[in-house]
Amino acid sequence: MTSIRAVLRYRSFVRNLVFKDLKLKYRDSALGVVWSLLNPLLTLAVYTLAFKYIMRIQIEHYPYFLLAGLLPWHFFGGALLASTGAIVGNAHLIRKVYFPREALPVATVLFAFAQLLLALAVFLPALILVSGVSVHWTVLLLPVLLLTHVGFVIGLAFALSAVTTSFRDVAHLTEVAILLLFWLTPIVYPVTMAPATLQVFFTASPLAAFAIAYQDLLFWGRVPGAGVVATVLGWSAVALVCGHRIFRWYSPGFAEAV
């Protein structure tokens, strides 16, 4: 609780870190922030071609289904990859300025979250207009899911940013793990296509549960099942508590490690 209050006191500092990253990312770029939309757009186009028209997954409005899980995954993967450098990449700040160190991984996650919100604001209305799908009332529950997802990712970011200060290979392992986990998560295919035994695993997996929850709210127009809700909430709490403890364990040695 003390660390949370400290980060909230330094919320202006966190906000400045997010804006700094946004400016640096798109500095001297002709298209600017549009680049953050091109990645999911091209991925959406390629996966739609591969799975809808080549492998022939039988889902009506497949691009909309795909987008419901793909955009949150881009946020998850991008935030985790960036979090591995949240501490080691800010050595100059850690050695010279006092602030709660938790602000660095939090700012990294919020930077990725800002790009997710932008992509949702652009792609969802566009796909709804083009494909003619109906907007369900369950979209009103999306902010709750988004906040829960942010909490889950912040917890993982705490752990990864801290452990990377002692084991730099964590950044490379994270990159490989994200690629492998993508195919073990029901994003490009519906969970019902998996064998029954694997569907049980999906319900218990936080990554799969988040994907299913987004698809339920945005595409299927239904409230996620109790098992999915329990998994999402439970893993988010575990990630935050355990991730922060790991962060606090490593934090006294940050100045020397970086």
C-alpha cells in the first residue's frame, strides 16, 4: 500500500515518462503515431488471409473476432517486452533522482496501454461500420476488463523489470515466450475448436481467460463465464502481489546492478 500511495503521489512523474516515451518513439517519423496502428492492422490482414481464407475457420465476421483478442495481446506482449528494460534502461534516473522505482514499470505498461486505447478507438468503430456487426451492451463492461488487464500486466512488469537487472537474458527469454504463448492462446481460433481437455486448461490460463473475456464482451455479446471471471481476477491479484514482492526484493540493488 505504501508503494501504491508513493506512485500516486508521483503520478505527474509517471505521466511525463509516458509522454516522453510517446515523443521519443515517433520523433522524426513522417507517419508519427500511425505506426502504432500499422502493426496490428497488417497482422490482422495477414491472419485473416491465413485463417479465414486458407485454413477456412468458419466464423462469421472473422476480422472482428480476431481483433477482439489481437489488440489486447499486442498490449500484453509489447508491455512485457518493454518492461524488461524499464529499470536497466533508466540507470541515469535511478542513480541521480529519488522517486518510487515502481513508477518505471508502471509507466512502461501505461505507454503500451495508451496505444491499445488508440487502436480500440480506431479499429473497433471502423470494423463495426464495414462489417455491419451489432454492438452489444456487454461493451459497457470493457473498462472493467481493461483495468483488470492493466493490473495483471503491471504485476508481471514488476517482476520482469526487477529480475532483468540481475539476469539480462530475461529480455530474450520473454521475447521467445511471448511468441510461443500466442499460439497457446485462443486468439486466431475460438476456444470451442480445442479438445475438451485443452479447454479446461484455457479456462485456468490467465492469458487464455483474458482473450476469451475480450471475445465474449466485444464479439459474442455475452458476460464471461464464472470460471473465466475467477481466473482473470485471481491471476491479476496474484500477479500484482507476487510481482511487487519480487520488485521490492531486488530494488535495493538497482543502483549497483544497472
